[in-house]
Amino acid sequence: MKELAYAWRTLRKSAGFAGLGVLTLALGVGASIAVYALAEGLLLRSLPYPAPERLVTITDVHVRRGESGVGQENFRDGRRWGRGCGWAAATPGCGSWA
């Protein structure tokens, strides 16, 4: 108990040091919470689809260009003949969406 009384007296004498310590701890806790919230939102939470484990990425492979995203026309054709899919969706930026 003597140690706590001594620590309290010392911190009261150097209030700036105590305030800096509290501020550092508060910033550290806040940063940790922010990083966890970001990781939980982007990595840990499941996708808003009925069965996210069944999602796939479809790509085209061209002899000269290599692998690339599926273009709009090919995507529409694939939706017409794709019987194994319950439904299909695409996002802009994947393939040639000019």
C-alpha cells in the first residue's frame, strides 16, 4: 500500500508526465479498436450472400494477353447457358466494362 501512495504522490508532482501517459494509453487503445473494427469488417465478417462459401471468380484466358476478367458480352452469354448457377452477378472493374 505504501508503494501506491508513493506512486500517487509522484504522479501529482509531475502532472504533465501523468497526462502524457494517460493520453498515450488512450491513443493506443483507440488505435487498437480501430484496427480491429477494420479487420472485422473486411476480413472476418461473412459476405452478404446466402452461401458465401459457394462464390467463385470466373476469368477468361487469352493466348497473348493471359488471364483477365470476363467481359460484359461473355458474362451475358454465360448467364444464358449457365445452368449450374442459381444466379450470377458482376461488378464493374472486373474485365472489360467499357
